[in-house]
Amino acid sequence: MSNVWNAGISRRGFIRLAGGSAAVAGMLSSGVAHADPQSSDAVWIANHIDTRLLGADGQPVVGLPRWTRMRIMRSFSNGQFQVWVPRFDLVGKVAADAIGPVPTPSPEDLAAEKADGPPLYAGGVGMPGRIVGGANLRTWPTVGNNLLRTLGHNAPIRVIDSVEGDNGEEWYRVNGLDPVRMLPITLGYVHNSLVRLPRLRYTSAAADRADTPGRHFEADLREPALLTAFEDGGPVWSTLTLKGTILHRTPSGVHRILWRVPNETMTSERVYPPIARDAPGGYYLTGVLWTQYFTSDGASIHYNYWSSNWGFAGSHGCLGIGHSEAKFAWDWADIGTPVYVFT
């Protein structure tokens, strides 16, 4: 990992500058608190070992490479500081035994620190994606002692850019997202093989997206199957989805949402041809939420609580998705919203 701004400051020099643990203890006992991290009298610190920035819930948010500069916002009696990290423009907590004071950096220092990172592999991506099978979110694009946190199957992420890992392979720099609010909660690196991204089948690749106004869904049935919401030509949300089996395929083509039911009972006795609920292939399911039908014979987007095999076959033709995902799709779409299904 490079260290573009720290030329001339060794770890020994850093500890000497910090005054060792006594300086850290002095900062804690002084009760330093800066409500405004941009204030001119802010105290600057940096970490002398690789560490992690913690969120309000105590979980790691991002990895902090050694010598990352931070401004103290306040101190806590448990031996932690709340800090602002210009490198990532994030606020969080760090342990006192990992840091010490440093001189006030210049704007050029901070700009160089922001630019420091792995080389770009294919440039920016900027698309919503999902984790396939589970993944380790890492502080640097390589496998080693750098685990930030684990992400489960179908965990929502937003891919920021594509970078080259230490082994020459492609990794993604991603934001892990809160599954309900879809807001960033962490930042790190995931190997590209563990990420499913939209393929942009029906969307123009032109930089000017004004020629594709409005909203539509694209259901890409190539496994793991992915349902993506597009707005004005750009993907804004995606999720892995169940799809139809070989005997009950999800119909490909261009469709539109025909009608919607917020809470219903689904039964095979109402499909064509009808199947008795207790017969092979029959079903009777109550409390199916946020169903949006896009074909007259019953294919729909809906909450699926009886299976979590996201991305693979397992329905009678519907696109079954998780609870928060189905609620997003319901709130985001309406009758008439196009649904493009392809393989």
C-alpha cells in the first residue's frame, strides 16, 4: 500500500512526534471536542497502524490505511475518539491506541491522500449490485488479514469503481448499503466474481440519458437472476430475484404492470389451467404482499416469504423478491410501468 503524503515521517518519528502514549492520554484527558470538523483550531491525528473506522453501532465502516489523517471532533471516556476522515469524507470512531497527533496538513496533502489507492482496472462503474453467495468486504483489494466485515447472499451494494488488486485481478470498490433505507453504511473492496451487476440490456449506453425518460424494470434471467429499476436511463436499484422453473418459465419480452394488490392470497386454483391446491404443483399462500402483475395470466413481482433461493429458479413464473425489496418496488412503480424480461 502506498504512502504518498508521509514521505519523511517514519513510524519512529511519528511516535516521537506524538509523544507516545502520554500524548494520547493527554488528548483524552483534555476533553477535546470540535463540533465543527472544519474549525481552524481542530486537532489533527493519524493512525500508525492499519485500523478501522467504526460506526455508531460499533461495526466497522471502512479500513483506514496507515498514516490516514483525521480531525478530532470529540473524545470518549472508553478510549475512543470521534473523528472526521477527509480521505473518505466520513465521521466515525477510532481507538486511542492506534493514533497520535500530526501537524496540520495542507490542502495538497489531503488531495494526495484522497487520490492514493489501487490503480483503476476499468474506471468508474456507479451501479447498484448484489452480493452472490456471500463475500468478505476488505479494506484493500487483496486476500489477507484485512477483513472489514462479511456480506451475505443478496446483500445490497453500490459499485463505485473497478480497481486492480494486488494480484492483478479485478476488484470492486463498493459501498455496503442498509437493506431497508438503501443508504451507504460501509466502504471497502469485493472481488468482482462475487458481485452481480445489471447488464443494461434495454438501456442506451449514451452519456445523455434524456432520450430514455421515465421508469422501468429490467428482469435479467441469466443466473443469478437480477431485477433492476431504471430511472431516466440509469440503474438506481437492483436485487436478486426468484424466477420461473423449466415447467413454469417467466415470460420474456416487453410487459407493463397491469394491476397491483397490496396483500392477497395466491392459489393455483386461479391460474390457467387451474391446479388443485393439494395436487402436485398446487399451492395456497396467504399474506403475499405488494404484488404487481405484468401479464394477464399471473406473472408478477411480489414479496416471496416461502423461499430465499434468490437469483435462481423456484417460482411458477413470478419474480419473487425479499420483503424490503418488494416494498421498494411497490413504492417506486405504478400501473403502466414497463417490465422488460430477457435472458
